Amino acid sequence: MAECHPVGFQWVMEAKARGAKLIHVDPRFTRTSALADLHVPLRAGSDIVFLGGIINHVLRQQKYFRDYVLAYTNAAAVLTDDYAGPEDLDGVFSGLNREERYYDFHTWQYEGLEVQAASGERDREYGEPHGVREGSAAVRQAGRGEAHGSGGAALAPGAPERDETLTHPRCVFQVLKRHFARYTPEMVEQACGVPPDTFARVCEWLTENSGRNRTTAFVYSVGWTQHTVGVQYIRTASILQALLGNIGRPGGGILALRGHASIQGSTDIPTLFDLLPGYIPMPHAHSNEDLDSFVEAEQTQKGYWAGMRAYTVSLLKSWWGDAARADNDFCFDYLPRLTGSHSTYETVMAQLAGQSRSSKAPPGGRTARRSSPASCAPPTSAPRCSSCRPPRTPRRPAASPIPSACCSGTIRRSSRPATRAASCGSCSTWAAGSGRSWPGPPRR
């Protein structure tokens, strides 16, 4: 952090000057390590064991913030008899389809309430009442993870059975306790290479600085996300922080510091294949899915994402303007659709393997999209950047038009000789409208 985020690290040093303790867990010894109160070198890739050992310590020594856990987590909710954990199934969870290599989340349910797991694929639920085969590979591979993280798990009407004493053998708290019991200090020493006394010191500092009156924060930068199991690192840290009461409170949380200029920008533009601006998920190529069906499948009952329809309509109107009306579903039909995982890596690998194929219509769906009305098409007279025009060789050096507002019509000119200009980035999605930026949530 000291190297990659020196401005942000200034506040860490100010907190340390006021008495805060700084623990740096990293296989390397860096400038951050030199300024930390405790440097804990561990084997690369063993973070789950290290965090799991801390969780086991918190549960075994009853260091969790009980009032917070009861009020703000699902620890008291009771699971159904269908659920089974790795302790019972030789290292895997119930619902595993070994042939197609995915989990059926229907066994991960609360007693008395149906919940769609946040780690499952929401879009699969659309197929059951609408004729698409449940669990189809195309939907499972469509990269739905971001949709669940932003919105959380979808809840059916009702309330789950709860055990406020946290002693029921099938309550989430006891399931969690059994799952992390394997992460003993001895396992941490064997897998991570961290001595027991150093590990005990980390556990002591974390628990002493967490609870009703104090909070602790985790900062992971991209050191976790660059691992193949980086998501599980962050999930494990989330469990630990929830047990300690460090989520949603000042001074707590899990902080992702970005060292790159456009990590967040890739979700805002958007350049990720499975997200629209503002983290709205890209619709899948279901048969006859309209805006209402899309929103019903993706929105939540409570919180920020309960207003997902308003955000989606606002985005559609920002692209199609007055042509996006209620009677034409706000031009929702003109959005592209996912037919599988279209990430750059997998697309290129498929091309190299000769597996690239033209898109096909979904079963029972339309074979071709109806033509867009003239009102939804972009104005042909609007100025566009030089890379979007047919290439031509100028007779003599001349001013080259450079877009200053992403093809919005505002053009500034440069005095340098005309050269092949780079694409402005918006022209590939010109059919989507005027190229105006995402306006954010609608006004209330």
C-alpha cells in the first residue's frame, strides 16, 4: 500500500500516530512492512487457511460481536434438512452436479423461506416458468457473478425459521462453526508457515480492536484479486468482518484499493461483457423476455437494488431519449443479449481452437430482431470522430477532428497534422444512441 497508494497510506500513518496498530500480511517485505507494527510473512496462496484460522479462533473463543451477528447477519437462520457440508460429502457441498460441474443451489435453503443463493445464477430461475431448460450451460457460463454481489440474494415472501440462541445444529452459525473447525493454529502453521505465537498475536489484536466500541479494517488492494481463488479470499474476510461487527460501521469494512486507472471505469463505460453501466446486469438471450421479466428476475425486495427498474429505465431513456416509451418497453428489446461467456480471454481461446461460431437464436425465440424505428436510430448528421469515418488520405496536412465529448456532437480541433486517430470508444456502440454518459439514479 505504501508503494502503490502513497496518498491513501498517509491516512494509515496518521491513524498509527494516534495509536492504531498496523498488521501487514504479505510474503514479501516491502515499505509497508517496514512501517507496520507487525509483518506476517506467509506462503503465497494460503490466505484462506490464514483467515479461516482467525474465524475458528473467533468462534471457539466467543470473540464475535453477538448483538451485531444476531441483528445484521443470517447466523440465526435455520437451514433445511437437504443441506449437507464438506464434512459429510468428502469435501464438497450438497447439490453438486459432477457431470456438468456446477452447484444446484436449491439445497441451500432456509427452513420456511425460499432464497436464491447470492453465489448462484439468478438468471437460471427465469428458465423454469418460461420454457428454458433449468441449469443450461449457456446461462451458467454467462458470468452472472457481478449481478449477485451488487443485489444480494433474492428472497421469497415470508421469514425463515430462526434460533436466537444460536444452538440449533442446522442454524447458519453452527454450520459455520463446524466448517471452520478444521482451521486450527497447527494447520495455519503447516499451510501458511506462520508460527503459532505470531498467529495468536494477530488474533488478539484483531479481536481486541473489534466490537461495540472499536472497529478494524482490511485493505487488500489487488493482492487478493489476482489469485484464481481471490473471490474466496474476499468472501472469507467478509465472514470474519461480519462476525466481528466490522461491516457497515465507521472505521471498518474491506477496502479494495485500485492501483490502475480504469478498473472502476470498465464497469462505468461499460467494457465488461456482462454488465451495463451502473452494475445493471446484461440480459440473457431468453425467449420473449421483456423489461418486466428482466427486472423481476434481477431486482431485490429491499435496499438500493429494489429500485432497479427505475435505474434501468433511466439508462434506456438516456440512450434512446424520447423514443424510449412505456408502450415500446423503453426500447429494452434493442439491448444486446448474452448467449454464454463472452469474456475476451474465452472468446480468443475459442477462436484459436476453431470453436467460434455465429450467434444463434434461443430455443423458441425470434430468429431476427425487428428493425429499429427511425426514432430510435442515431441522427445521421451528428458529427463523429475520425476513426469512425471511411479512411481517406488528406491532400495536405490539415487539422484532425478530435472528439472532446465522446461523439456527443462537441468537437474541438487540433493544429497537428491529420493522422489515423484512435477509436473514441463510443462509436462501437453508436447504435445505442447519442453516447451520453450514465446519468445515475433517476430523480425522485
